[in-house]
Amino acid sequence: MSIDEQLEQLATACRVLEMEGHGDMTLGHLSLRDPQGRGFWLKRNARGLGEILSAADFVLVGHDGAKLEGEGGRHSECPSIPRS
């Protein structure tokens, strides 16, 4: 399964959580480990679970907390790892 197909399934899962009453404005997210080991995909900032419509609503965040791919900002619930 391609990364886009996996992210489309993740988008569906976000909307299901919203329909089941787990939405809290823009808080909360689901994530997907990047199959290439670059980090993880999570919903972009300023979007509620019910507003996640497609693979385009996710950003790739590296293990150091830096955004690597995608449109929009990194979600505020993403931990930042201090650089030494």
C-alpha cells in the first residue's frame, strides 16, 4: 500500500473519531510511522479531526521534531526535541 493510500485511511480514521464524539476543536491527532523511517505523519495544525479530508492534510515530522514534508504547520501537540 502506498503512503498516500495509508494517509487516506488515516484521514478516514480521523473523521470516524470525530463522528464518535472524540473531536475537541483542533486538539488530538492520529499518527502514522513513515514507512521509510524518516519520522511520522500527523495532521497539520489548525484542523479538527472532522476537517481532515485527505492525505494532503498531514505533515511529515522528523525524529528531531522538524517538519520535513507537507503543507501547513506542525501540530502543537508534536513534541520538540531540543537540539544540543
